[in-house]
Amino acid sequence: MKSYICTVCGYVYSEEQGDPDNGIAAGTLWADVPEDFLCPLCGVGKDMFEEQ
């Protein structure tokens, strides 16, 4: 599984862990994360994340 990092604040989205606090179950692939996902730390969109 892959991880993606917010290029603005450094928050890391891990496909393995998901983001259960924001309704994204563990094991959710980045491609399956909704397009309107916002970084839980700084609020930028999914387009500001890069594969780590």
C-alpha cells in the first residue's frame, strides 16, 4: 500500500491506515478517496498531495 503527503503541511495519508476520523476506512486506496477530500490539517485539496 502507498502513502501520499500533503505538499503544504506534511500530513501523510496512508492507504493502509485510511483516515477514520474523517470517514475514510483503513485500506482505502488513494484513487478511491473522494475528489472533494481536504487535508485534515491545512484544508488543501487532494491535488496538493504527492505519492511518497
